[in-house]
Amino acid sequence: MKYFKLILICFIWSTTWAVIKIGLDRTPLMVGLALRFSVATIALGVIIFLKRRKIALDRVSVQNYLVVGLLTMALSFYCTYWAEKFIPSGLTSILWTAMPIVVGIFAHFMLPDERLRLAQVMAILIAMAGVIVILSDRQLVFDRELLWGSVVALFGVVVSSWPNVLLKTRPQPYDSLTMTAMAMLIAALVNFIGATVGGEWQKMAIARAYMREAEVLILDEPTAALDARSEFEVFKRFKELSEGKTAILISHRFSSVRMADRILVLADGKVEAAGIHDELVAQSGRYAELFELQAAGYR
């Protein structure tokens, strides 16, 4: 049984980075993290319920939940997911093998009983040399995306390592099962909020609309929470996918509606004017007035 568990752990570890890479092709970063942590929290919650474990809510325990949830789960995984947009999953897995090295270094300075011996220091130096050799690859050094992706992934390793050692400095014991569940719950909430604020749920909803082979597309303020670059990319893709179809776009953003073949201006429940962008601007009506007001904000 112990060998089976070892093989299972190795399989999970070796495939995790590839699964993250595949997921990023189909799901926005923080949405993927929010869903991942939510599913894990529910699964651990069921186990906690069945085992009748109590969740400690004292001050020290809550601090531990926050530190592990925000650093080990939320920030570290965000760094890893972001890095995997630019570097191969195999390189990510190699970089994460630096975690025992980082934990050992933190433990040396934070835990008096776990000072590094000479043999351990030599082993760490050899391991660090290996990481340096990997990062000194010519392709990696001269490719900005690969280099920054590797640096961010290593930062995620450091961020994840520190709480592991910090918990050992606490005099109060903790239950690893409830600790992990509460930390993942915090990480799920952080990523749900981040995905909402960053407009990732909107991007996902728009992508789902594009995937359907519908003859009529209706989008109501689809880019309200997106930044200018994301809005440009969405409408560029929208124009390509709506070719040969009927597309109805409802928006108060003139940068969005001006590309339409026909624009209807609604006021008090009635169609006040209709035409293309240049025609409506030339009429000097409500459309022209509002267009000038929005344009003035960018001058």
C-alpha cells in the first residue's frame, strides 16, 4: 500500500503542471484558481464533517489560516499559473523542486533546532547550481517571457515555503486537515473576488457565447468590467466571429458601438435616431452630444 501511495503522489505531482497548462488555454487564470480551490474546499469539508473534526477559530488559528491561505495558496498558485502562460510545464515542475531547498534555508534561520549541517549546505549549493544551470540556458536568458516566467515561478516557490516554516515556530499545535481546508477557502474567496473585479467571468461568458453555433448573438454591456486592451481584443474577436451572423450589441460605450453596421439610439423607450456612426455624429443630436462627452475624457 505504501508503494501505491508513493506512485500516486508521484503521478499527481508530475501531471499537475501539465493540467495547469491545459486549463489556462480554456479558462481565465483567476477563474481557474477559484474553481480549483472551491472544489478542493468542498471535498475537504466533507472529509472534516465525516471525521467530526472541529475547526479552531481562536486568534492564532485564524492568523495561521490567513497566512497559509493568502501566501501558500492564493499568491503562490497565482504566480505559478501566471508563469505557466510563458514557460513549459516541465520547466515549472523542475523549478518547484527548489521548494525543499528554500524550506531548508528558512528553517536554518527560523528554527534553532533545525540548523543546516555542512553536508546539507553542500547539497543545497549543488541543487542551487543545478537551478542556475537551467536558468542560464541561452534560449531562456534571451527570451524575456521565459525568463520572467521562471523568475515569477521561483518567487511562488519562496512565497509558498515561508508559511511552512512559520507554522513550526508557533507554540500552538494545529490540525493539518482543517488548516488546509480553511486556507483553500480563503484562496477561493480571494480568487473569486479577483476574477470578478478583473472581468474574468465576463471574458468566460463571452467565450461561451462564441462557442455556440448560433445565428443570432446578443451581447448586453459585454465589456463593462474590462480594461481598454481587453475590450479591444474582445471586440476584435467579436467582429470576426459575428461575420455572416446577426449580432445585437447593447452598450453605452461609443468605442464599442461605432463598428456596428446600423446603430439605434434609444431614449424614453423609443428609437430616437438610426444610422451608422458618421451619420449620427453629423446629425448633431443626442448621439453626437454623448459621443463628444465620452471622447473629451480621453483627450
